[in-house]
Amino acid sequence: MSSTGLIVDRGLEGVVVGSTLLSNVEGKIGRLTYRGYDIDDLAPNATFEEIVHLLLFGQLPTSDELDHLKREISTRRMLPEPLIDGMRRSPKTAWPMDVLRTVASGLALFSPVNRVGEHVSDAHTAIELIAKMPTILAAWDRIRRDLDPIEPRNDLSQAANFLYMRTGKMPAEIEAKALDTYLVLLADHSYNASTFSARVTASTRADIYAAVTAALATLEGDLHGGAASAAFNTLLSVGSPDRAEIYVRDALGRGERIMGMGHREYRVRDPRARHLEAKAKELSAYRGDSRWYEIARALEEASNKVLKETKPDKSIYANVDFYTAPLLADLGMPGDEFTCMFACGRIAGWSAHILEQLGDNRLIRPQATYEGPPPGPFVPIGSRPTTAH
Ligand code: COA
């Protein structure tokens, strides 16, 4: 409640600000659906490209539609040379999310559409952004390791091509499938912070490049997509499964949060965590090294136990970022790129939300209560008191 008696919803918790046909988060029962399809069915059975079609065009594709979409995506993966050059000239220490946000924004400069007075927010441009996002990440991954970027292939899926562009080697099927499942699971999540940010930006009739750039900026923080990278740092700090409980007790004792645990919507374990955990387990068995998976398992168990003791009235369980950490680590990715990988999946949802917003637009412009001083006379600069030094 504000001093003026108005109800203030900090964090917009429980406030409904719009509607969507795209995805539904049922936090109490732990269900996530994309246009009515349960992710429990989509994760094992659909590819990321099928999800892109579902979100952008309203239904799962026929074989012909899927072939067409795959061609559209795979022929748009190349980046404009000046953007690659810009990455080459950037400090190798630059944080991957800063690079991804900057270069993704730069794609607008090379948009084939004349931007003067034109809106380029259409499915075609959405596909362009979906296609290029992993190329930016893979290129930066190599450039910062003093390696030349590898050109995308147009005969591979988004997931397989990304892994190929990092190493120049064809990934094993199990690796490509694990990443594909990850992208499927990350594709959309209703009005989460970054998607809302994209919709706010689109609602001003800014174009899709601007709205996606806003979403990328919002994703970065560790209360949102940044938690994936932070969760990996936690695995590193824990070091071995037997240290998990002591780590959790120490961290909570210092008032810290366990990254990858807790969610604004879910009161039970995030439904995506089960699929990601299964993929992380499969991958670790394939690699013959289950270190990250075992630490994550122990950490989840310890967090559940200690949080139940210390915050018995809260429902804090593993979220999507928790098992992202062992999964992406076992795909050979460095922890500071995990948030960028999140963006490579969520770009599908962001684009669909931006187009949905523009399809029935109303400027999003909330209010705030004013808590400052009451109106008073203006004091000219010569009459203001001098600052004591
Ligand atoms: N570890 C420890 N305590 C946690 C926690 C976590 N991961 N997540 C929430 N809590 C606690 C808070 O400290 C708070 O306790 P208090 O009431 O005793 O102060 C309580 O649970 C409610 O937290 P609050 O921040 O109000 O809930 P929220 O709805 O805003 O939280 C998150 C949602 C995601 C921001 C929160 O769970 C979090 O910070 N998680 C860690 C970061 C993360 O994984 N983010 C990715 C989300 S997909």
C-alpha cells in the first residue's frame, strides 16, 4: 500500500497485464504448455524447428512446412562480415552476453528491408534472428579463444549446427538431441521478465530488433537467465557431491540464494527440470564422466532438505536453470555462455510474443505512485545554498 492509499504491486506479482495464445504456465501443478501442447510430450518428440513453427505460425508443421522452415533458417545463419569483424576487434575478455546483445542489435544495420518509416517486425525477420543468434554465440566462443569462426552448415539442425560451429566436428547424435531438447524447453514461458520487456518495447511500435535487444538485456540478470551461468559457478564452488549440504548451509547462512532454485510461478519443481535432468544424466553416461551431474543431484537434494528446514513456508524447488548447468557443461560449453544459450532458445518465444503484441497492440504504460516532496517553488541557481567542501 502506498502513502496515498493505492495498492502497489511491486514486481507485478499476480497482476495480469495481457493475454497470450502462445504458452501457459500452471505454477501450482507444474505444467507448461505451448499452444495447448504439454512440454512433457514436446520435449521427447518434437524438434526446436517444429516449436518455432508452432509458436510463429500457430500449429505444428506438416513435413513440407517443416522442410521449408528448416531451409529458411539454415540459409539465414551467416552473419554480415562487419559484425564478425567487430567481434574480432573486441576485447577477448568481453562477457558473452554483452557481445550477443550488441551484435544481435547490430543485425538491424544490415536488415535487407528499408527501415525508413517501415516496420520490419514480421515472421521473416523473426526467422532471421532465430537463425543467426547461435552463429553469434559460436563465433564469439571461437574468436575469444583466438580461433577463426566456422561457417554454419545448412544441412544441420539448429542444435547440431551450433555444436558443429563451436568445434568444427560433427556432434554425436546424443549431444545434438540433448541440445535440441534444451532449446525446445527454453522456447517460451509466457510473460517472463525478458518476454514482457520485449512486449513493452514492441508496444511502442519499435521494431523486432529493438524488442529482441531489450529482451536480451533483461535476460542477463541472475534472477532470470543469468541464473544458468550462476548455477554453474555454484557447481564449481561445491566441487564434489559430499560438499553439497555444507555449501547450502553456508550460503543460506550468509543470506545468499541457491542459483537455479525457486521460481515466481512454480510452487512445485519446474516441469522442465525433469527433462533437463534426464538429458544431463544421459550425456554424463555417454561421456563417462558424471561429475557435474552428480554434484547437481546432490545440490538439489541438499537444497530441498535445508530450504525445507530454513524456509518451511516457501516452495523453493529446482527451476529450468538448475540442470541447464550440468547439461551445457557436458556439451563442452563454458559457464559464462549459458545465458546466451538460453537466448538461442527463447528467441523463438520472444519473436512470437512481439508479433502477437503487434497484432493487437496497445501501448504498455503502467503507473507509479509518487512518494517525493509536494509541489514547491523553483529556486534559481543563484539563490541555492552553496555546497560545503
Ligand atoms: N535460494 C534461497 N532462498 C530463496 C531462493 C533461492 N534460490 N529463492 C527464493 N528464496 C527465498 C527468498 O529469500 C525469500 O525468502 P524471505 O521471504 O525469507 O526473504 C522467499 O524465498 C521469496 O523470495 P522472492 O524473491 O520474493 O520470490 P520471487 O518470486 O521473487 O523469486 C526468484 C523468484 C526466481 C527470483 C527466486 O526464487 C530466486 O532468486 N532464485 C534464484 C535465482 C534463479 O534461479 N533465477 C532463475 C529463475 S527461472
